[in-house]
Amino acid sequence: MNNPTQPNIKLVSDPSYRENYANSVQMRVNIWDFFLIFGTLQQQSETQVEIRNFQGIYLSPQQAKALLGLLQQNVASYEGTFGEIKLDPRMSPGPVH
């Protein structure tokens, strides 16, 4: 059986390309897509947290699963190099709509 030839891939940044820091990610899921909403979380007071959302990204279920695989692989590699990433037990997963 012949393996198909892999195409050459050229990465080009669109003029609207931006990089931002996010410490908050929310997710909405439906039958057609996954919608990731990125933002920054800021503790305003002991009882007040503000999340400023700045970008929403739609992914197909197939692309979401591919992203999951990439994240799992890269987190495992990071932990292998730098040690286990500890999560704050008080932080429960955010809302999923």
C-alpha cells in the first residue's frame, strides 16, 4: 500500500493575528462544535472576581479532539521536565454551557 505524500505546509500570520495571555477559559459545547472563550480573571476583592473575555474560538469536534491530544502530550512533556503541575483544590471547573 502506498502512503500519500505529505504536503508542504507554510504558516502565515493573518494581519489580524494577535497573542494574548489567558488565565480563564470557558467552554460551550453543542452537537456541531466546541466554543472556547478566553479571558483574564482578576480578583477584585475576597468575594468578587471579574473575568474579562477577549476572544471566542469555535472548533469542530474533530479539531477539539486533536487539540486534546496535543495538550495531553505537551502537559506530560512539561511535567516530565519541570515536575507535576499542581491545581488548587479549591478551584472547581468553571461553567460549561
